[in-house]
Amino acid sequence: MSIVKNAPRTSTTIVIRSDANARITHSRDPYYNLMRRLFQEEETAVRGQKFLIMVEERQKSGNPIKTNEWQKLLEELDIGRASFYSMRNKLLGAGLISNRNGEYRLSGQFSKDLIDMARWWWTAVLDEGPESL
């Protein structure tokens, strides 16, 4: 039997919307809107957003969240262990956070992957110059 905290976290699924009105930047709460594209359940999206904000605040204060603080995180997020690690693995797989040296930190990998996909589509498929992207 696999333990959720040790499950592979190399990828995840995100909902892409083509409608210009559904753009995250047009949302009243872009952070929440992004989480709803990652998580099917609203409750998990809210917890994911809260966890990311916690990671961001602690990182900015110079005291990143340590992975060994998981019990405290369960209490603060009002979540079970398996649900926490499932949510965390989705955020890791999306490239929104990283787990380095036993610390959770925000990651730019999510942005890099989206830029790479957009650039490839624009240049290879649409045959447009990269400067016009």
C-alpha cells in the first residue's frame, strides 16, 4: 500500500478555459480561481489557497514552513493527514510549491511550464514569431 505523503508528485491536472471572460485576471479573487482550476472540490480549493498564503507569508518573513510542522498544518487547515498530503502533492505537481531541504517554498516552475507551452504553441503550431507573443 502506498502512503499518500510518498506518492509521486511530478504532475497534476489543471482546467484551461478558452473563454476570455473566464480569465483568472478578470476574477474578483484570482488566487481562488486558480485553486478551483486545480481542485475539483471548493473546500479543497479554499484550503489550498490558505496553505499557499501560509507558505508565502512564512517564506517572506524568513521562516519558511518546515515539512515536520505537518501536524500543526493539519490543525490550522482543519484537514486530515491523507487529505493534506493529497492537496500538497497536487500543488507540488503543478509546480506552485517546492519541498527543498525540508521546507515548503513558492516555486516558479508553474509559470515556466505555462510559458513554455504557450511559446511552443505560438511558434511551432501557429507559426508565429516569438516576438509577437
